[in-house]
Amino acid sequence: MAIMDTEEREFSHSVTDDIDEEIDEVVTPIERSARLGPRRLIGPLVTLALVALLVVAWEIAARTVLAQSYVFPAPSVIVQQLWTDGELLVVNGLATARTAAVGFLVGQALAILLAVALSFSVGAELVVTKLALVIYSLPTLAIAPILGTMFGLEGTRVAVVAIVVFFPTLLATVSGLRAVGESQILLVRSLSGSRWTVLRKISFRTALPEIFAGLKLGVPGAVLGAIASEWLGASEGLGIFMVNALAYLQPARVWATCAVIVLGTIVVYGLIALLDRACNSWAVDSRGAR
């Protein structure tokens, strides 16, 4: 008996020690975020270093082996062109941004609303997504004349952007709404919850990370769609500004316009990514830094 009591006490102590170790190893989301803080800076710092290295290499090459090249001006020349064309780039950039923003909002809103409606019918989802794929596969500029008769010139440019951003967000949202576990749905139904309650309380919140993924994918598409739509006919915009620069053989101006487009796209993408983190902090904590 004494031996058994001693073994039981030793077993109890070992179990208690294991539980204490597991409790010590539990990390709260705040502590995890604090620990990962320095690590999260590694990626952006490496990216900045690579970009800086690329710019330096470009500058050296433009002044040596590519000195006779007309289409590859040095980054310093591009920066000077940015300063010279600052006012023109702002005016044309605002015109492009206005078209991209309106088309982006219209396309994303329609995609999310349609995905929510399709979540109530699997058959309708299969039919509509296939139809949306067919429309998305059509060359947008090829159907521009048809859009022009329906919406006019300004409306056509917005419609082109909306079509470009519509399909990725539609698929992402449908996928997110379908990702809800059956047990969660049964739990809400057992509490007399309706299908609308399931959608509002469970499905939509679960789909938020996928929705934001579609929104972020739509940012470069909206910008490129707005620029391409300006070639259909526009009096101002970065697309027209770039075409004119090409016509007058001004490569530095073309590269300066490209720099504005890239920087603007990165800024908007970053803002949506920050909003994603704020709305989906639970997903970040469960999956780690995204």
C-alpha cells in the first residue's frame, strides 16, 4: 500500500508539472503578436533592400552599358521627370483614380451581393458562376462598343473596370460563404435561427477573409482596367497621358507615369490590407501573420 501511495503521488506530481508546463506554453494573441513583431519587419525590409539594389543596378546600367539605349532612362532621370510633370500627373492621375474607384466599388458591390444571393441556391450558383466566367473570358475592349451603346462613354469606362474586378470577388465570396461548417449551421438552427441568421452571424463573418482577398486582387485590376478603358476615348487620364508620351518618343515620361501607377496601386492595396487585418484579427491570430 505504501508503495502504491508513493507511485500515485509521483504520478500526480508529474501530471501537475505537465499541466503547469502546458499552461506556461499557452500564448495569448497579444503575446503572439508582440513576439512576431520583429519578424514581421523582415519581409518588408528584405523587399525594400531588393528594390533599392535593383534601382542602383538600373542607374549604373543606364549610365554604362545602356547609355545608348533610348527606352531605358536612368532612375534619376525618371525622378526628375516626375518633378517636372508633377501637376500634369496629378490631374491625369485623379481622372484615372476616379474611374477606377467608381468601377471598383460598383463591381465589388455587385459581386458580393450576387454571391450572397447565390448562397441560398447551389443550382443557381453553378449556372451563374459559369455564365460570369464566360463574360469574364471575353476581351473587355472587344465588347466595349456594346457597352458604349448602353452606358455612354463615361459609363463604359466604369463598366470595363467593374467587369475586370467582378469575377475574382464573386468566386472568392462564394467560396467563403460555402466554407461554413455543418456543425455551426446546425447549432444556429437548433437555436431557432433562420437561414438569414446563419448568413449574417456565421457565413458572412467566415467569408470575410475571402472577400478581402477578392478586394485586394481587384485593386491592380481596377487600375489597369481604368487605364485600358481610356484608350476607348478620354480627354484626360494616365492612359492617354502615356499614349501621348509614346507618340512623342518621351520614354522618361512613360516611365514616370508607370511609377505613379505602381505607387498608387501599392498604396490602395496596403490600405485594404490594413482594413483586412482590422476586420479579421481573429483569422490573423488563428493562422499567424498573413
